Amino acid sequence: MKISSQINALLEKVLEFQNEIEALKRQVEVLEQKNEQLSTYLKKDEKSKSTGNLIKLYEQGFHICHESFGQMRDEDCLFCLNVIGRTDGFTND
Ligand SMILES: [Zn+2]
């Protein structure tokens, strides 16, 4: 009797640990998801920052397109606008 009650107590402990491990696994999953969201967000932020710098250059009157990068421009350049994604109203597609 004593031994079987000890075994029961041990089994209860094991179940307790199993539940704890399951809960921890779920927490890890949630953290991994958050981590992924955060790194995606940071990557996006990095990209928009570099685009922001290009827009500044363009607004200062320089080409930012591959064709004439760094050269002064007199008027809007379709290639430049394409680089910063401002082709609205310019595309014929
Ligand atoms: Zn250009």
C-alpha cells in the first residue's frame, strides 16, 4: 500500500511536470512568433529608412536611379520615381 501510494504521488509529480513543460512550450512558441514579427518589422523599418534617404536625395535635385545616379536633374525622372515607388500617375500599364 505504501509503495503504491508513493508511485501515485510520483505519477502526479510527473503529470505536473508534463503540464509545466507543455505550458513552457506554448510560451516559447508565442515568443518565437513575437521574435519573428519583430525582426520582420525591423527589416521593413531598415528598408523604409534607406528609401527615405533616397527620397531626400531626389528631392534635393539628384538622380537616384541606376541610369544617372548622383547627377543633377532638371525635371522629374521616371527611373528615379520608380526607385522610390512613386510611379502613380506615370505608369501606362
Ligand atoms: Zn533618374
